[in-house]
Amino acid sequence: MDPLTCLTAPLDVRSLESEMTELGSPIAEVESYAHTTADRSASFAALFPDEQEDMEIPVAGNQSSSMAVLLSGPLLTQDINVSEVSVNRSRLYRSPSMPEKLDRPALKRIVKGQDNETPVKVKRRCSLIQEEPEGGATLKKTASLSDMEITKILDQDHGLRQLIGDFSKVYALPTVTGRHQDLRYIIPETVAALLFGQFQSLIEMFYIIDCRYPYEYLGGHIKGALNLHRQEDLFELFLKRPLFPSMPQKRIVLVFHCEFSSERGPKMCRYLREEDRAMNEYPALHYPEMYVLKGGYKEFFPEYKELCEPQSYCPMHHQDFKTELLKFRTKSKSWVGERKRRDQITRLMKL
């Protein structure tokens, strides 16, 4: 007998089937699982008969028709209500599964600041300096001047032009600079020469107007001077009936002064010039040549006592005339107020 045959026992088929039955055959398990899957597919196909037909149709490339529809067709074919979809506003990008009609809040564009400035503080800055074109003409803003301003500018020659008020001649007397640049000043020596008649070839008449208060004038004044401390008296004497020289070559000269020639004398001189301008067509004047005595009576008296009468000097703040000083100052303020009211009425009448 063959040795291999002796070692191998004969296979008992009946005993093998009984053992498979007792232990459970894997083949039987596979067959039962196949039957169960088939039953479930049948129930699913009953619910979706159309899709079952598509699944059963084979396509090229070993793919089912349902898989081809998923790969080639749109993701969603049904309209979705936007209000039912919860949107996370913190996301910046839309998920591919979300609908196209979903409105998102528009994000504000942040302006980048310059020079370490925050976007809130960034403002549009306008440059105040405008670059001028090279080689081009630059335009400048011009301002129109009123007639009074033009008159003042023409009257202020500041020593560059030695012309009288109507610009017809030069000044007959030598002038010096003083406190007020719009007025012409002469020194006490020039007044003394005028009193001695050294300018008779040019000047026909001259008037020295003492603008101090009456008690000062009575206490000592220049010979032949007129005491006119009120504007009404000045207007009455010189402008109500203006004086004219007998010949065009001759002149009429007015010299104003007070104690120091700082306030009252210059004020009266300006008043006469303003009223004279108002009465004539520019630049014509009744009295184009007017002067102010520099230093006033205080400077004139020590040098030329013989030309004063009486030969004394009474200051404005004299202890014996405090009552008179208060009275004249009060009257002068009331006169100024009345003059302002008259000027306002005159301007209203001209409108």
C-alpha cells in the first residue's frame, strides 16, 4: 500500500455536513446576508421607482446613471427659503453648499491711515499752500478802496512828496516829522519867523489857532492867536464864509496848536480838513495848507516869551481851574455827541 494513502484518512462527507450545521457555515451566512440586502433594496425601490430604474441602467465606465447625474447636474434644484437658513455672519466666504440668493451684510471698506492714524481719525486734508506754475503769471486778489481811504492815502505822503492838500504846490514852510504822520508839523522857530514877516512873498494871510481852553489862553498865548476850542466856532469862522487870497500866487496858512499839540490841536486840524473835503470836489480845498506847532505852547513859550501876551504860561491842570476844566471837558463830550448825531442825520438824508 502506498504510504501517502495510509496516512490520509478518507473524507467523511456526512460528518462534515453535520459539523457545518452545528457550527454555522460561512457560506450560509453570506447567502442570508445577500437575501437581506436584496429585501431592503426592494423596499427602497418601491419608494423611489424612478430612481430605481435609473440605477439599474449601466453607463460607460462602469458607472450608474444616478452617479452620472450627480457629477454632471447642479447641486441643488429646489429653491430654499433664505429665512429658514441660519447664516453665520462672522464667516467672510460663502460655503459652496449655500444658495446664491443669500444676502450678506456689506463689509465697510477701511481706509488706511497715514502716519500711524486710525481709520476713524483719517480726514481729507486740503493743502493751504498752492504751488504756483513755473514761468506762469500769478493772480492776486485785489481789494477795492473807498473814497475816504483813497483820500487818506493821497494825503499821507510821509515826506516823499512835499505837496499841499490840493496837490497844486509844495509847502511854503519847512516841515518836520511829528506824532501824527497825516499832519504837517513846524517848529517854534518857523512860527517866530512867520510872525516876523519872513514869508510875506508867499503867504498873504496866516492864522494861529489856539485850541486850548479859555483860562489857558488868558494865562498866556502867542500874539495874534485865535482861541477856538470848539469845532462849531472853527466851522463858523473859516467854512461858513471861506477866505480866499487876492492873487493865485499868494496863500492862506493855518497853524494849530494846544498845550502839547498832541490831542486837541491835531483833532481840530483834522476836523477842518474833513469838513473842507466834504464841501469841495476832490482834491479842491479852501485851506489846502495847514500846519501843527510841534510841542505846542509849552515848547514855544520858553524860547519866545517876547512873542507871547501876557508873558506867562497856565497849564491845563492848574490847581486854580479844576472846576473850569471839568466844565469844558463835559461840554466838549456833549458837543462830540451832537456832532455825531448830526453826521448820522446827514448821511441818512443823502441815502
